[in-house]
Amino acid sequence: MSDILDQVVPHEDDNRYPFRMPYGWFQVAWSSELEPGAVVPRFYFGRHLVLWRDDDGEAHLNDAFCPHLGGHFGYGGKVVQRCQLQCPFHGWEFDAEGTNTRIPYSERTNTKARVRSYPVREIGDHMIVAWYHPHDEPPLFELDIPDEATSDEYSEWSTVHFAVDAASQELAENSVDGPHFRYVHNTEVVPEIESYETDGHVARMRSIQKFPTPRGVVDGRIDVDNQGPGFGITRFSGIVDTFLIGAAVPVDQNRCEVRFNFRTKKLGDAATTSTVGEAFVREVAKQFEEDRPIWENKAHLRRPALADTDPPFMKFRKWYSQFYADAVDGEHDVWAPVPPDVEFQPEFIPAEATASRKYRTTE
């Protein structure tokens, strides 16, 4: 049965990109943001959503509007009877699957009053991911979570949160773009891509990288495993073994949020691990900000004029395109009608082991 309430999505004329909303697993929160009984609003995939945790500790994601008269669960809604979500407008209650379970002033429920629900997984008591598909299809694949996410050999998580005025595909294309490091990040040597292979929903990139340090250049590696469009695992080695889960979630067709989740392999004592790990995280965050003006102002060219030595951009795009359930306009180049006018100011939030920071738009 289709949703009773149609969600408001950007008009086609407002879309900067030719592609629609991708499907996959996307991080919608950190576990620490959602205490038992919490109900918080979210806006992703061009939809108003509500994220909540029942009294038994399970996280849930639903559409935000009550099908009765449109009350927003995220503003005044609450968890009742341990695992029911109550609308703040008239007190109607729904379970995690979106079924109406109680109307406080009626002996009957409304079987047609359903709220769309989204499959949710929680990874290592650290991050909450949800499955989104524009046609409400169930998960077409599951995430393969590596041992580094829970291993005691690694530090506590260090996190960074960005908001970007660009589609997530534009950001993800950087995973195969070695040459830009010289010109955007001023590195002396371009990373050497050893291989780029795709297998269903997984894309794997293996590369050799030289990292500059105060003591000179260090040989290292950057190896990336993408699982769908919203969940990528990057392993850095050379300076210090670092494990990164990069999670990009579409806000709408023109914007996305990115959460970086870092763990550094322990270096003996906590202070050294924290110092080295934090310096590495700061460098990655700095490079992200160097990429921002490119992403937010570039055109998307359907047939780019490539050099014979360029990395496998088109192979990447072919792999990524499978996650668009709706047709992609491949006939027109597109660009932003006006430059984005957004400032981003870092907000530093202390963590136990390594620094945690969020990047938010200023009001």
C-alpha cells in the first residue's frame, strides 16, 4: 500500500543533477545521539523522517508525518508503552513497522493509517544506518562489517560531520581520482592506483600513496572498499594504521551529509595513539574542506573529455549508476544555476580518546 501522505520533494527544475535518489545503506546518526525514549527529527532522501529509540534499546526510523492529520512525530512525539511511537497531535500510537496500534479515544484502530518504516542496523554501538529505496524495496544487500569496527586493538572512535551542497555521487568519485591530489591538496606525488574492481554492490580500489611528514615522505597505502553508494571503508597504512568508515547520506538531490568514523591502531600508550590519530584525522578533514569548493561549484559532465592516463572515472560511474532505481538523464550537462552561498564553521566537541567535531551550516 502506498503512503497516505506524499512527501514534499524538490521540483525537477530545482535539481542540479541528472540523477535521482540512490538506494542503499546510509548512516543517519551516531548511537550516542539517541538515548532510549528519544524521538528526533531528520531530513534525508528529500523526506521528513523521525528517528527514535524504544525503551528496549532498539533504534527505528519512520516517515515523520502522522497519517491522521499530519502531526510531525519529531516535534513533541514520544515513546509510550515501551515500543510505541505516539503522535503529539492526537495521541495516536504506532509500532516500529508503522502500524496503528491505538487511538486513545476509539476502541478501534485504523488499518489504513500506516507510517512508512525503514530497516535499521546498529554497528558496534557506534553508528545507526538505515536502508532507503525510493520504491520501498526491502534490503537488496547487507553490509559486511570488518573486524576493525569492534577490535580492541584500535582506539575509540573519532568522528567528523560535514554538510555539502553537492550530490553524494560527486563526492564518491574522488575515491578513484588520484590526479586531483596534486592540484587540490598540493601533494608532491600522485597516488598510484594498482587496481579498481567492481563486484555487484561492492567496488574495491587499491592504491600506493606517499604521505608527507615532518621527518620526510613515508610510503603507504590507501585501500577503499565501497558497499553501495553510502558506506565506504578506507584503510590507511604507512604513517599509522587507520580505519575509516565514510558514510554519505543524501539530504535531497542536491545536497548530502558526510560522517567520517575513524579508529587508529593503538601505538602502545593512549596519549600517543590519541595525538597521532587526531593529527591524521585533522589532515583528512582539512583535505575534505579543500575539496569542498570543487564539489559545490563544478558541473556534472555526462561525457567528460578524459586523458589517456586518467583513472577509471567511467567505470566508477557505471558501477554507481546501478543504485538509481529511477531513470538518469544522461543527455545533458548540468551545473549550479548560481554559486552556493553557505558558510561552514567547525564546532569542536570533546571525546574521551580523540577529538570529535561537527561541521554545520551557520545560521
